[in-house]
Amino acid sequence: MAKNTKEGALQTEALVYQSIIEIFFQDGWDAVTYGAIAKYTGLSRSGIQRVVPSKDSMVDAFQGQVLDYVSGLIDASSPETIKASWLAGLEQEKFAHCVRFLLGSVYMETQAKNKIGNGVEILIDKYGEKVIIELIGLSALSLLGVETGKKKGLD
């Protein structure tokens, strides 16, 4: 990879960002570490830290990709199909990583929390506030292993 050039820096940034996305989708947010990125890319940790100086700044790598992935799994035909497709998505590890990330974002630094909050606002605009609030709650219960009437089809 080219070094000390603007093009080289952009290539390195793209490589780091893509590795963050791939590690996240495969293993979840907790697996996104400097060590994992270094192993994935072959770059030094210090080189990676020049691109993403903190765990909080790693959220920049998402650039709408997580939101696009989640939205792509949702059948927006009706509130019922939105809920059904979201809950079915929780059975897929990649989707579950996205929801865990959303729920865990309340503990993140302000910059990352704001970006994730903006994503939730987009989901609210797209699918409705009531539906998204319900889905976030149902997601938390599902990931905790709590059976609900909706999950059991008793709604």
C-alpha cells in the first residue's frame, strides 16, 4: 500500500473502515478492536490509530452501511410485516449484532451515540415511532431470552 501520499492515506482509511464493518458484521461490536483490525488488515496498531484514534471514532466506518443492512431486511408493507421481519432478523447473527450495537450505544461517547441516535430517527421516520419503540423493547427482551406474547405469536 502506498505510504505518505494522500492516495495512500485514503486507501489505508478505506481498508481500516472496511475491516471494521466486516469484523462487526461477523463477530459484533465487542470484537472490533485495534488488535482485530491489525490482524485483519496487516497494518500496525499505530497506523490504525491514526485513522481511528478511539473506539468511539470507529463508528465513522459505518457510513450508513448498518442502517442500510437493517432496512434491507425489513418488509415495510405494514406494521405487522415490519415487526415480523425485524423479529425474524433477530434470528440472524448479523442482524442481532446490529441490534446489540444499538442497545449498547447508550454507553458510548457522545459522538457515536449521536450518530446512532440519528440512525434511529431515520428508522422512526421510515417505519413509525410506535413500531420502532416497540421493536427496540422486543429486541431487548429477545436478546435477553425473555419469551413474550408477540414472539410466541400470541399478539
